[in-house]
Amino acid sequence: MNEHESSGTKPMRPDPFWDALCDPARRPFAVELDSPAGADMSGFLTGARMLRDGGAELLTVADCPFALPRIDASLAVCRVKRELGMNVMPHLTCRDRNRNALQALLLGLSAEGVGSILIVTGDPILAELREEIKGVYNFKNSRELIRFVDNMNREKLPAPLHIFAALNVNAQSFSIQLELAKEKEENGALGFFTQPVLTDKAMENLMLARETLSGKIVGGILPIVSRQNALYLNREISGIAVDEETIALYEGADRARGEELAVEISSAIARRMAPFVDGYYLITPFSRTALIVRIMEEIRRDMLS
């Protein structure tokens, strides 16, 4: 299918990020920035503006990561789109909305001119909160939700959404992940945003994904800013792995040195993954948007050299 043709007959909504992914001469930047945990969006909008001006071609916002409440990802990206004119993509989980609510949300996103969504199953609710908070899960996994959105594209949305899915390149049984990814493609996913690539094994899995999947691949890069940050990711965050050699580099590093290492390591990862990806997916640590801008500058410098 061409860059603006859905799996049905309706043309896709024009989307500059999708166009860039389809251009072999480009590898555009998508940047994830968490929405605020409170009602004040001023810092978030300042960060989004900095990312836009620094070269991010897409702002993506997670849907309440760790199942903890933040400003709704879809509301956040719609405000960014209206106020900053930036291309945006909300994440959409199976966890918090029933079928009616999801359909209403998709209609609203279409009305707001949003062109892409990233569909994920979503983090489980924390064990200590499960007595008070219940997951919804009308769709028990992202594959089912992708199929539902693809049907919405065909039947109800005037301009179909570009559907992206997640790909965990850190999974121990990556062959299973690839089979799930193929099913996501069959259900309507046009591309994948990967979990961060921070180990040789993850890079090998990324290479295998390139050989196996037909959709666009946006390679995940998460800047590590300290040894404590790396240890926490390894210990607490499912789907992310940091190798011991990388952790050792941060021993005794202060904040400034930690950020220098983050730029060096992230740009080196981007160079290695370049043959296997159509774009880069930078995940902002601790709202450090200035650090992400530095990394984008370094990657662009490498691309031009």
C-alpha cells in the first residue's frame, strides 16, 4: 500500500511523520514526553516547544504509564497540536476504557486531526491499588484493540488513523514477540515503536525484526543519565535491559558527566541501529528535553557526516 492508502479504500489523513518514515533518505525523530501528573501544563508545553524547535517531527505521549493517573495522553497531544502546530501521536491502552469510551475517543481524535496512534496493552495496575482501581480490558490485548481500530478506520473514521504497535526487542523469547508482531500487522498495524535498545542482544533482535516484519520500524533510544537510573531500569521496568558495561561507565559520574555519557551512548546506538530502522524514538528521561535536543543534534551530525 502507498503512504496514504489504508487497508480499505479511504485515503489516510496526510501525516508528515509517516511521509518521513516512507522516505529512505530520512530517519525522522519521534520523542516521547510524559504528560503532567497535575493540571498545570505550562512546563509540558514548554518542553514540547523545545522539542519541536530542536527537530522532533512527532511528539508522542504515553497513556498513564505504570497505570498512575496523568493528564490524558489524547487531551495532551490535542492541545500540543492546536497550540504548537506539532505532529502528535497518543498512546492508547486496553486498560482503562470500555468499547464505547474507546470508540468515542477515536472519533474525537479524528475530529481533532490526529493522524497516528500507538496501541499497547498497558501497564498493569499496581498490586497495592487493585482494591480501589479496576482495569477494564474490554480488549484483552493490543492485537484485539488494533483490529478494533482498523475496523473503525474502515467503517466510521472519515480519515483512517495510522496504527502503530509496540515491539519488545528485550524479550527473552523474541521469536514469540515476532509472531505477535506479525499478528499485529495482520490486524492493521502499519509499523512498530520498539522498546529501548541498550544491549547487543536487543540490537540483534532489532536486526531480526527488520528481516521479518513488513511494517515501518522506529527504534527506541532511552538516554541513561546515571548509574542509579540504569540500575532502577534493570530492576523495576519490564521490557528494558541495560548491560553491565554501560552501567559501569556511570560509576562516580556527576549530573554533567552523566548527560555527556547519555549523548555519547545514545548517538552510538543510533549509528548502530540506522540500517535497521525507518526512524528514531527518543524517550525523554525526567522531562530533560534539553538533553533530547542535544542527542538529536548529535545524531543529525552523524547522519550528515
